[in-house]
Amino acid sequence: MSERRVILDVDTGHDDAVAIMIAASAPELTLEAITVTAGNQTLDKTLSNTLNLCDALGIEAPVFAGMTKPLMRDLVPAARIHGESGLDGPVFQPRKKIAEKEHAAVALARMVTEAPPNSLTLIAVGPLTNVAMAIRLEPTVATKLRELIIMGGSIGRGNVTPSSEFNIHADPEAAAIVFSSGAPITMVGLDVTTKITLDEARLASLSSIGGPAAEIFSKSMGNYMAACRHYLGEYPAMHDPSCVAYAIEPKLMTLREYHVEVEYSGTFTLGRTVVDTAGVTKKAPNARVGVDADETIFWPLLARALGHWSRG
């Protein structure tokens, strides 16, 4: 039996695609379902990207389409980083895989409530809109999870504003619902994901593995790297894949327990995760927050995932 049964909630852009590859191929995980939200691009595009990837690699997990926009705001996609399609680079053949009819938030609520307590891990690597809606539909979703691993936020730097990370900034009201829900949260933010970055040499090495996954990885990461270098002036971080890698090998991350609240007002602070590292509020911790990462653990897990689909 696999150590973890996981549901992966995505807004499939470049790094989400890699997260799906790792989750679908890891023998330590059973990928029960993929739920999709708008975020990096509009829902029609993030859903299409998810279905295309699953079809190309024969990933059988059911895919559920979810929220088309944030709870209370307009959608602002990350098109300059992830491109017009949300996954610029790879070219996919016409697909056969289709999305399930059930809404992603309803499916999340159903799967978690039907499962034995502490048996499902939810890995959320996009805006938290689907997750918040599932918790609103059925509040016990939060407390029945084994772990809710969130790619989002930071203690320090932002990447949309000086203090706000994209996924939390995209739907801060949803994030506030999730962080106050009582869920067993592990926050994998920019403090750790930016320590796992892909450079040209690493991209060339991983691309040489061969097979369909490595080919998709090579073409998508080439575009992702070019955009990050041009617009951010830095190498692309493996934000979303690091969350899945942590689920496989928790030693990847150094965690500290803190109380986290989400700011949903302000010009520069909208979407900031306010992490009480000094204990000023005297509130009990509600999250385990990543403070460091060991990238030497990550890269072999990614190489193993790409090799899973290698033609040899």
C-alpha cells in the first residue's frame, strides 16, 4: 500500500505540470484525483493543459474542473510567465481524456468526507479557491485531512508585490478561509521554493533522460526559464514540484510551527501571509512553515519521475 493517498489541486502552468508528473509516477503516492482551478491562466486553459498532459502520459487519475475566478475578485492570470496557453512550449496531440462532470469543490468535499479520517493528503499548488469552496461546503474537510500542503505565501519576500506571493495574492479571501479552517497546514512558500531553481545545465541533464515526460519537461521548462529570466531576472524556481517532493520525502523541508494570517487589503500587502515568527500575537500555531530546503533531495526525485516514462 502506498504511504500517501493524495489529491492534487492545480492551475496548470509550467511548474504544475512537473508536479503532476512527480505525483503520478511516485511509488510512495497514490494520485486519487486532480482538481483544477483558474490561476496561472483561465480555467478553460488550465483544464486543457491538465487533460493534455494526463492524456500524453497516460495518467489515469480523474480530473475535475473547478472555480473560474477568485471568490471576490477578478482573475488576473500570470500570462507573462506561463504564456498565452498557460503551458507554452509543448505541443500536444488531440486528446481523448475528458474532465469529470462533478465540480472540483464538490468532488473535494465528497472525497475527503467519504474517506477515513487522516487518510488523504491534499496538495494545493494554485490559488486556494477550490479548497476554500470545499471547506465552505463541508467544514469537516479541513479537519479530516492527513495534511494540507500549500504552495503559497512566504515569511519574507513576495513575487507579485514586495510582500505577496502569487497564489495567495490571486485569492486572498480564499486563503484566509483555508488558514483559519483548522486544517493541518504545511506552508511551502517562497522562502524554500526559491532555493530549488533550474539552470541551463540542470535542464540539459534532465532533458537528456528521454521519453515523453522529459520531452514535455524540456519544452515547457525552456519557455518557463526564458520568461523567468526576462521578467524576474532569476532562474525558475520549482515551486509546485517541491510540494509533491516533500510529500514523498519530508526531509526535503525544514519546518517551523507558526501562526499565519492572510492580509486581504492594502496596496502592497494584499495577499501577504503574516507569519508570527516572534510570537507577538500569542496565538497558537496553525501551520508548519517551510524555512529551508535541501535541493539535493529534490533533483533525484524529479529525475526518477521523468525516467518513469523513458523509452529507454
